[in-house]
Amino acid sequence: MTLHPLQRYRGFVLDIDGVLVRGGKPLPGVPEALADLRTLGPVVLLTNNSTRSRQGMAARLTARGLAVRPTEVIPSSFIAARYLQQEYGPVRFWPLGEEGIAEEMVLAGHTPVEPTHAQWIVVGMDRALSYAKLDQALQALLAGARFLATNRDPTYPTETGLVPGGGAVVGAIEGMGYPPEVVVGKPSPIAFRVAVDALGIPPGEALMIGDRLETDIAGGAGAGMGTAFVLSGTSTVEEAERTGIRPTWIAQDFPALVRGEFLSL
Ligand SMILES: [Mg+2]
């Protein structure tokens, strides 16, 4: 039996959109490929999406045909809650985002409060963003709150195309004169650290699998991980050539990667 090339890694960190899922549905062959990859080592799914908790995101993926456990999913809502707990202990917070942020923050021991009592505002994509909410964020910041952004992805892919992402909300606050003090989502090293911690292995023994060169691949490499770039999502081979971002492996899509069918630049 020949050694599978990916067997040199002891764990795998996978991006979700553009790798496993597109338009909310698993890409063809992905559930089977994920089962095969799990025979090589543990997997975690690392996403800048902050709208759901680990529990909520695992339930949604499982309902759509990709069975994953909550402990295998690492959304930026969870990264934010864990980062604040590790750096500052329990904090008083005000969330500007969807339910995932408050859910994970409370699970980590943080306390939701009115904006002007918050030590931190924790911000992500919010499909109910309003002028009133921006005003609440401003009052929190004027009262001394610090600003954590879960991510600054400019857009977010849905079944019907791109919609404004977490970066749109972060940018609205930045436009009031307050840039985020910390951004925890990819390509921040914080995101990759939380992912490899969850696998319980050193970064050098983990493989980051993603479709975005600037976040998944550059960030994973910066964190000391091996990287695999798949062409089923956002970035292209031409971009890899132009930007000089060089992944360890390239494959047409995630199932091809797991089959060991690699492309070269
Ligand atoms: Mg992606």
C-alpha cells in the first residue's frame, strides 16, 4: 500500500465556503471525501462566519447533508469569545452581530450588558444592521469600550450571490473614527492558533485547506502550517502566480485533494 501524501499531517483545518460548501449546499463528493480525510487525522472547520455558534453551525451543516460535530466547527464568534477569555478573563460585552456572537460569548463566561456599560463591543456580520445600532456602538465606544472585530470579510456568499459581509459592519464603525483594536478571524494568527489548539497538534503538523489565497493560504503559511489551495471557490491559479502566494499543494477541489490528485503552478 502506498503512503497517502497527506499522511504526513496529523490534523486538518478546513475552510467551509468554497471548499466544502457552495451556496449553502455541500459540493459534490464532499461528504465522502471528508469521511476519507478523517481516517488520516482529526479535522476542524475554520470559518470567518460569526452569525452562528458552533452548535448552530454544526446543526445547519448536518441538516444540509454534511454531518459534523459542534466541537469540529470553529466560527469567528467562538474565536472571539475564547480570545477575550484567554487574554482578559470574563468581560462585559455588547454584541453587534447575529446570535452566534452572544451565544458563544455567554458560553465562554462573558456577560452581555447595555452598550454604555460594555468593556468590549464584539462585531460581526449583521443582516439587521441599522442606524440605531451604529449609534449604540458609538455610545459604547465614547464610554470607553474597546472594539473587537470577528472578521472583516468584505462579502459573504449565499445561494443567490454575494451579500455584504462582516467587513461592511466593521467598516461602518471605522467610518465613525474607531478602527478595530483586534480582528480575530482569518488571516489573523489568532484564528489559526485556536484551530490547531483544537486539534491538539503543533502548527507544523497541520494542513490548512482553503480557497482564498490571502486569508486561508497566506494566513495558514504564516502560522507555520502546510497549505492546500483548492480551485472550487474564490481564488484562481492566475492569482497565485500574480501574488506569489505559494501553497504547498493545489487541487481542483476538495475531493481531488483527498484522492491525491495534485496540480502544479
Ligand atoms: Mg472560503
